[in-house]
Amino acid sequence: MSATSELKSPRQDLVPGKQPGPLGLATRYLAGQLRQIGLFIALIVIVLFFQITTNGITLAPINVSNLVIQNSYILILAIGMVMIIIAGHIDLSVGSVVAFIGAMSGVMITQWGLPWWAAIILCLILGALVGAWQGFWVAYFGIPAFIVTLAGMLAFRGAAQIALGGAQISPFPAPFRALGSGFLPAIGTSGYEPLTLIIGGVAAVALVISGLRGRAVRRKYELEDEPFAWFIVKLAFTVVLVGYVAYLLSSYSGTPIVLVVLGALVIIYASVMRNSVFGRHTYAIGGNLQAAALSGIKTKRVTFLLFVNMGVISALAGLVFTGQLNLASPSAGNGFELDAIAAVFIGGAAVTGGIGTVPGAIVGGLIIGILNNGMSILGVQTEYQSLIKGLVLLAAVAFDVFNKRRAASSIK
Amino acid sequence: MANTILEMREITKTFPGVKALQDVTLEVERGQVHAICGENGAGKSTLMKVLSGVYPAGSFDGQILLDGKAVDFKNINDSEDAGVVIIHQELALSPFLSIAENIFLGNERSKLGFIDWNDTNLEAAKLLARVGLRDNPITKIVDIGVGKQQLVEIAKALSKKVKILILDEPTAALNDDDSAHLLDLIKSLQGQGITSIIISHKLNEIKAIADKVTIIRDGKTIETLDVHAGEVSEDRIIKAMVGRDLESRYPDHTSNIGEELLRIEDWTVHHPLDATREVVHHANLNVRAGEIVGIAGLMGAGRTELAMSVFGHSYGTNISGTVYKRGTPIKTNTVSNAIKNGLAYATEDRKRYGLNLIDDIKRNISGAALNKLEHLGFVDASKETIVADKYRKDMNIKAPNVSVLTGKLSGGNQQKVVLSKWMYSDPDVLILDEPTRGIDVGAKYEIYTIINQLADQGKGVIVISSELPELLGICDRIYTLSEGRITADVPRDQATPEFLLKHMTQEREAPVNERDI
């Protein structure tokens, strides 16, 4: 099984009855992990490529900070999208929903005079309603999600324009803007911002502990076939990466608020998808709908809730984006759905459903984000940027298909 | 006889590990209707696939002579060019194209690459007249019933200048009127010089239209009987079809039978797409604690439909009847209700309905009872692993650990995962639909042992199977099902293959006016 991009829990490629030596096992393990390894290597190669071609601008503290902030809404959308895609559906409406919610937040704050926090809460509820509307048609009425959300893409774009009356709304109050572009308050004086370093340190320790504990549990039940050396390499790499990003961020303005939001979302949704009953049901539906139904899973309700969740996540992305631009515009969020979908597929999800992970989608989103950022710094024209992103998406999925075929032929 | 149109000589076809056909010989005379009889899996369909080029020349041993000349069909096109056309049990029509388009599919009436619609529809109308269908050729296939679709298939065969028409269980999905019409048509085609080979289980039907009957058992020709010479009787055919001794392929077991666990009363189910067609008709059955009950029925008798309709109304419309557990009526209208009330259903088609093949063993095993592993909405993954690993060892699932994807397991091991999944849901009654289909002999024995263990734990087990020896080998009591009706209920010691087959093929009394709706 090569198409999962689960970064932590390894899957095996063992065929019963064969007993290869330790070196053979390790090689086979790495071959089985080719997809995940490939994804990481691709990310590193792309970062290094831009680091060299931009003369070091890519990993400059200010750019890393911008990279996080400017990609946050795509990454947020990718989290909801990967869940929808795992269930075997798709959502084309998220870009329009971003615009609609952004517009409504502007209307609520400037025209209705609501406080910023009330507007945020109302907008998230509105997002849930949008999701419930689309989820109803998909789950209970049986219209394919492609059609329902294509309709939603048109309808909510229109709704955004109607809400704004053809104009744009600006400015927004400072606390609202902080959601998109603010930083956690600095607790230190000058130089390296200590809070960010502390957060980075805590995150690194948490990663080490959870990695070791997971491995201990798997060893106990003889499920572990990940070579210890590889486990250490992976863990060390992740820890260094976290530490390095924290160091870079601390030497600029500190931790972006949206990074905290994003981090919380990743932790929550990754564990929901990996270990919650709801997550299991989502994979079961995408893997085999009929078998899921015959196992007593309420398939319609799960589908409905997935769309409600996507609506809330789209609303959050809309708020972040609006706050960041300090502007509610009818053309906001154009093409976001495509970036989010591309991130999910680059991250190893299967078009037919049942396969994909939240961390995978995040890495896929980062690859797209770094491509965007690096090419912008290099002054690549937008038409070429689009061309290159298209080819990267195709290459990633082609690699997947190739891998699957290789795995399938090795069984026989 | 000089009038032999088709001769198949010493056909032997081997699949990996199985000899599906062994020295089968078939001789068909011109202009006759020749029936082929045999149990499920006897090799009838394989023989017809050999004849129609589905299995190309070279993939089997033996010789096919058509009009006295040896032929080598490399594919279906070759055989159709020679006038041999097969109509499969599952019709191969494109639902959203018209009747005329379907008749000429792949063989379009065209001029310079463009369809000549006048010619298409005109020729189609002529062919439809030959099969006695008055529908407009531009009607879409979805808008006509299964009976008429069968006739369209025959019209399509006629358009290919058919000499030998092979029909694989043509009336299995038809109601009485449509069946009668179809049989008349086969007779009338005979008058037009078309030879028919008909595979059928229905003995009355064979007696009504066939000139000769060849019986196949275990991949071998048993005998060919001449209907007109008065050689054919139901008993004779059944004896020839069954005549095999029960080997000791079944573990010894004495059931300790207790009180009644489940009773299904007056259960009627209609076809999901055709609400006027009854698939299960006023069925009554029960199972007691510790008892293994068999349901014997031919394909299309409504076995799976009965089971799936009981299990959460997963099949059919207009379902009526009551399910009782220990004497109290229970709700089984959704799958989760059925599971809550202690039912489990292991499907006959594990790949389509039973397993998530792209997920691992442990998650498949826990799939129907995640609530047992749940804490505040999250699954206890360690406990799940322990549970799954216990089943892996107890059930002897051959895999290094429980993280192996079920798609990589053999059929027998997949079936063990399905059984583990339902055992973990801790049901009182398990309905096992074809539990040993596609499984090798060794694994079958293991599955039988598991079934016995379930009964010993005081559970009720219902086993649906096409294989009579299997039912006779493991069940305490056997129901026979024919055309959606329970036709017999016999204890094992009184059941014989002949008795079961007679009741499995028992047809409805002729005038039936009780059809509701």
C-alpha cells in the first residue's frame, strides 16, 4: 500500500509466508513508504531549489513568516477537503464560500455594527448552514457532490456579490485583522522572541514523546516493521524542522496567530481522522460504501456532517483571508478550491476515496505554497506559475499511480 | 447422425488448481432445442464460454466441430461470425440507448461513418416483429421490463444471423407470463431453423421445450437423454445431477439445541426496481439456540434477497412481515437496528459488500462494533489491536500481523476476517450467505469448524448455500426455497439431495391470482 501519506503510522507491504532477512525487510519497508518519502524529498528539493535560486530569500525569517501567513487559508481548506475526498466526494464551492463569508463578515461589522467576536461566531454558524445546505442535497437527496458544489460555487459567488452590493468593504477592526495577520504578543525584549522558541521547544518534545510512545505500543503488538534507524532519522528530521522554523519565526515577529489556529486544527483533525469513530466511518464509506452501510454505519449522516464541517472550515478560511487583506471583496477566494484539491491529491489522497491523511494534505499544501511563493520571488509570470503547478499535480498523481501498479504487480 | 450442427469433443478446461471440465462431449442436432442441466458449479457456464470463444481456442483441450468443420474461436467476434451467439444471465444492454441502438451496437447500420437512422429503426422493427415485441424501436432500454429486454437480446442475436443461440438461464429473472412467452419464442425460432442451447434449472421448462437434455456433473458429461423417447423424468434428471457421495469433508458435530431465538413470519419482499414482482413470498422460518439451519435454493430463488431484507431492509421494497427474537417482535428496518437486536449478516460477495479492501485487518474486524471500543468518540486503538490479534490467532487468519490490508489476503482468509467482524459484534443469530464460496477445500473445513463453534456457544446460525453436500454436511435442519417461497423444512436425517433438489425446483401451482398490488 503506497498511496497513504500517513506520516506517523507505518503500513506494511508484507506478503504472508515470506521471511526475508533484516536488510531485505528494511528495503521492502522503505519501498513501501516510497510515497511518503517521495513527498518529503519533493518538499525539501523544492525548498532548496528556491533557496539557491532566490539567493537565500526563501528561508529568510520575514519570508518564512509570510509563507505561513499567506498559505494559511489554503492549508485550512485542505484539512476539510481531504476529509470530503476520503469519503469519496469533492467540494468545488469552497472558494465562493470564502468570498461569501468574507462579505458577510464585512456587512456584519460595518453595516450591522456587530462587535468583531460576534461577527466571527455568526460567520462560523453561517458556514455550518452553508455546509448543511450542500450536505442535504448530497447525502439525503443523492445528487453527486460535484454537481451540488458546482451549483454552490456559482450561487455563493453570486451571494457574495449581492451582499456587498458590488462594492468592497474596508477597513476591519484590528482584533479581526489579527486573526489573519497578527502575531502572538511578544514576551521578550529584542532579538529572538522567546515565546516562539518555547512553543517550538514544546512542540518538538511532544513530537518525540508521541513518536516513542506510538512505536512502543506498536512493538508491543508486533506491528512495528519500521527499522529503528529510519524511525530516528525521521524523528530527528521533524524535530530539527520544527526547531528551525521556530528559530526563523522568532527572529522576525514571533508566532503568527493563524499558525496557532492551524496547528490546533491539524492536531485535532489528524487525530479525529486517525482514531475517532467518525474518522473511521469516513474511511469506511470512501473505501467501500456498501460494506460500510451493511456494517451499520449511518452513511448519510456521516456524509452530511462532513459537508457541515467543510462549511465551517471554509468560513474560518474566509475570516482569515478577509482579516489578512483587511478587505471584503466579491472576487475573494477565486480558485482556492483548486489549490485545496490539488494539495489533497499531491498529499496522496485517492480520487476514488478511502485513502488520504490530514498531514499528507498539509504537506501537499506546503508544496503548492512554496511553489507559489518561490516563483513570485523569482518574478515568474502568473501564467507560467499556473503551468508549473499543473505539471506538479500531474506528476504527483502519476507517481502515485505508478507506485500502485508496481505494488499490485509485486503481489502476484 | 448426419444432421449434427455442433459437436464438442473431449473438452477439458483447467483453471489453476481446478479441473472445471473433463472430457466433456456434446452433440447438438440441427433445429433442435438442447437443454443442459447441472448443479451450480457443475461446469455448464464454463462449457458455454468455451463454445462461444470467451475462453479462446488453445486455452482448453478438445475440439469443436461446427457443421462438421473444426473451428478455432479466438474471441466472441469469431464465434458470432460463425453464427454462435450467447445470451448471458446478466443482460448486456446499454440502459440509456434505444432498443434499435442496442440491437445494432457494435454492428451499426451506417453510411460513411454516420448512423443511418431510417435503416437502423426499420431493420430493428423487423427483428422485433420476429421476436413478438411490439414496442417502438426508439424506446429506451430502461423503459422496458426485464422480460422484454430478454427479447431484445434475442433480436440482437437474430441481427447477427444466428445459427446456434445459447441462453444461460433465460427465465431466472422473469415472471410467469414473460417466461411462457420466451419459451414460446424459442419454440418458434426452432421453426425458423435456429438451433437453441438452453441452460436451465427448471425441470418443467426443460420437459416443455427441449428435444434433448445433457446432464453435467462435476465437470463431466453424465448422459444425454432424448425427451421424445420418453427417457426424461424429474427423478432421472435429479439423480444424474446429484449422484455423488458425501465425502467426509465435514467436521463431526452434534448440536445442542435450545429455545427459539429468531422467527421470521409472513415475510414478503418486492423487487427494488419492479414493485409488482415478489422476490420473497410469505416466508416463515425460525432458528433455535445452538442450531445450524440451512437455506437451500438455486440462484435467483431469493435466498440473498430474503437475508438482506431481514438484515436492515438492505434489499427490496414493500417489505412486510415480522421478525421475532425470543418471542418478542423486533425492529430490523435499519442495519444498525438489526445489529443492535443481535443479528449479523455475512454477505456472499465479500469484496463488494463485506470488506474495505484498502484498509487493514484490524479495522475491518472492528468495523461493525466500533461502539465497543469507543471512549468519548475516539477509538481505543490498542484495545482494537488486541481484539483483532486474538481473532487472527483464534481464526487462524494467515497474515503476519493485523495491519495487513484485507485486499492482499486469499479468499479463505478474507472470509475469516468477515466472520471475525461479525463475531466481534456479538450477535445471537448469524446469517452466513455462501460462507465457503471461492474458498479452497482446506479453508472450507476451517470455516465449518467455526460455524460449529458458534452453534456450541448457543448462537443460531443460518447458512445459505448452493452446495447441497455442504448443507447436508453441516446443518441440523434445512429449508428449501424456490421462487421466493419456502417449499420444505426438513431435519438433516430426513433430507436427501434428491428431496432437496425436488423442492428447490418446485414451481408455483399454475394459476396464481393472489399477486398483490
